[in-house]
Amino acid sequence: MNGQRVKLAADLAAFATRIGHDFSRPELLVRAVTHASIASQSRPSNERLEFLGDRVLGLSIATALFQADGQATEGTLAPRFNALVRQETCADVAREAGLGEVLKLGRSEMMSGGRRKEALLGDAMEAVIAAIYLDAGFEAARDTVLRLWGPRIAAAAVAETRDAKSSLQEWAQARGLPPPTYTETGREGPDHQPVFTVEARLDTGETATGQASGKRAAEQAAARALLEQVQRAEGA
């Protein structure tokens, strides 16, 4: 057991070095990588940290985008923001940092490939951001986000993201596929302020979902997510 603890401490120290933050309270990082499947009363999970980290990440990304493009309208900034803070992007950043290697998982979650699950990685990445925020304040957390998300922020600041549906359709047609389809799969909230969920699907079976306060905006979000997914698969 002591050997396992020493290895975990060494692995976490190496992870902290990779993301560029030296924890003065390393127990915060331990909690950030502790999944609910192995949590107990004396060993809390990272779920509360995930909640906080989502907000810290959002403010950090929103500020960076606002400062990066002084001419961008709200309608341009919003999809860029959504693309950068969504779970898939958080999971990609987590993979690049090797977060999956240091996650503390229950046996069943570990056996089912938990270290590679997108939702689990994305949530844990947000929890790590919260741990840095609690350890050293907002500036330290923001600086970490800027380091880890930097290339993506730079790309988003110059990318044209308003018409993802057209881009996805062009991608499909270039490969001899029919146009993607869009299906409304959910609607939440009051009538005066609904939130739509839309699924985009390609004829080859790939799907992605998007949410927005309007159905057309949700379709654009779903198209953007699916386009990123297939482009990432092509580049793998």
C-alpha cells in the first residue's frame, strides 16, 4: 500500500509539472483526480470541484476570446466559446496532459476503460482547474488554462465558426456522402427561454449533439461538434 501511495504521489507530481503548477496543497490535486467510483466519506470525489472548475474555465476562456478579437460580435464569440469549453475539448486537453494516467478510479470503472472516457476526462480536467484556483487563486488557474488551451484559443480567434452546417455539408459531399441530418432530441426550460438539444448525424453513423437557446443555433453547435469530431479522426 505504501508503495502505491509513493507511486501516486510521484505520478501526480509529474502531472503537476506537465500542466505547469506547483501545488502548495497537493491534497487538492488528489481530490481533483478522485472519481466518484472510488470515493468515500473520508475520500471525497471530484464532483464539487468539477462544478467550480467549469465556471473558472468559462471566465478564463471568455476573457481570452474577448481580448483576442476586439472586433468580434457576441454572435461570433459565443460559438467560439462553446467550442472551447465543451466536454470534448476539455477531454482532448486532458489527454494531451496525461490526466487519464493519474485518475483514481474504482475497479469496475477502471476495467471498463474509464481512463479513456471522454466525459470522465472532461469532468476531471475541470476539477483540476478548480484545484489550482483553490490552491493559488484565479490568476494561477487562468494562466494554466491559457497554457493548456493556448493553441485552440488562437485558432478560434481567427476561425470562421458562424456557418458550421455548410462546412459539415461540404465535408460530407467531398467524400461522396449525403448531407447530414439534424434531429431535435430535447427541449428544456420555460417557453420564453427554451434550450434546444439537436443531434447531427452523418450517413456513416457518426453523431454529435449541440445545445442553444434557438433551434438553428443548436443545429450549428451540433454541426460544429460533429465536424471537429470527424476532422480529428481523420488526423489521428
